[in-house]
Amino acid sequence: MEGVTATASPDIPMHPAIAPISYLLGTWKGQGEGGFPTINSFSYVEHLNFSHSGKPFIAYTQKTWKLNSGEPMHAESGFWRPKPDGSIEVVISQSTGLVEVQKGTYDAEEKVIKLQSELVGNASKVREITRVFKLVDEELSYEVQMATNLTSLQPHLKASLKRI
């Protein structure tokens, strides 16, 4: 993919399995908003990075900071593994100790990825997480919904990011 330099080394060829979601590769920066029925709303700045090593997966890291103060908030990392049938498997480890195993689908033409938690591990309250990523006009946006022991699936996070 021309113009993408988000590999471990520019000399490493991209594995064909990640080609359908290779539009994610690179570093993204933007702003987001969060909230939930049990917490106060908040705004944040975010960096996402998607990279590859020549293997059939994309490595993912995410960090957020409070919008006004710049104080660190959240971090997570994981791996995204697209399959030829349009399905995708994602594992994410959060700085809070929570771990997500997600499965979903990707649409390479529409540039949409929909994820649904199969397992939320080491969570005393969180029961379910969904994530939807979309790329429209070179802007990557996402929405995260969450369910807890006390609430059904509710909006939790949304952000818009630009490649830097």
C-alpha cells in the first residue's frame, strides 16, 4: 500500500492476509468523548498505532490523555487478525488489567470493522464490549459500547482521528 510506512521496517513486505485492513496501518491522532450512566462524561486526546511485522496480523497500541490537562488516562495494546472469509479476531489487553477477546467482521470495500466481545477477562463489572471502526474521507472514527452487571449495552466512547 503506497504511502504507508508503519511497518517494523520499511523492508518487511506486508503479509497478504492483512491487506484488506491495511488502511489502518500508521499512527492516528484525534479527540474523543466518553461517558457511561455510572460515570461523569469526559474528553480526551488519543493516539492509535497499527503496525505489522510481515506476519498475518496487525499490532495495535492505544494511549489517551485528558484533553485539558494532558494527564495520562488509558492505554491498551493487542493484535488484529483478519481472516479471508471477512471475519476478524482481536485480542486487547488494557492498562486496567481487563482483557478482551473480540470477534467480528470487516468490510474491506466500505472500510468498516465491527467487533463483539467473546470474552471480557479479569473484569468484575464489565460483561460485554462492542467496537465499530470506520474510515471515511481519511478520518478514522470508532464507537465503543459497554454492558456491566448493572447496565445493558450503552455508548461509552467515540472518537475521530487523522493519520499523522
